[in-house]
Amino acid sequence: MRILQGNRSGESGIVTSVLEDGLGLDTHAVISMNTGNDHNNITVLVNNLRIKTESDAINEAEYHVKN
């Protein structure tokens, strides 16, 4: 998943669990992220996430080649 908003905007990780509110609605996701030597689990609003697509990986590769 890719984070769309907030301090970690643009970063991606793997959803490890989904948290529900008192009504049983999915409100937050726990995201496992590896950045360099660090491994972090962060909690993100589900509205601030989107599925990472193959075109995202291609765009990232092009960015790294250019920079």
C-alpha cells in the first residue's frame, strides 16, 4: 500500500492488520515499513492509503535512474 497523506506521504509498506471502530468499520491499518536498516509499524487512516500498482514501481525506477 502507498500512503497518500501525512508525514509518510509517498512511502509504501505492507498492511499487517486492520483496526475497526466500535461500529465494526475499518478505520485504520497497521503498515509494516522497511526503510534502510529500520523496520517500523505505523498506523494510518485507511482513507490515506491506496493499493500500490505496477505502474508505481515503474515510475519509482525511472525516478531513481534520473536522480
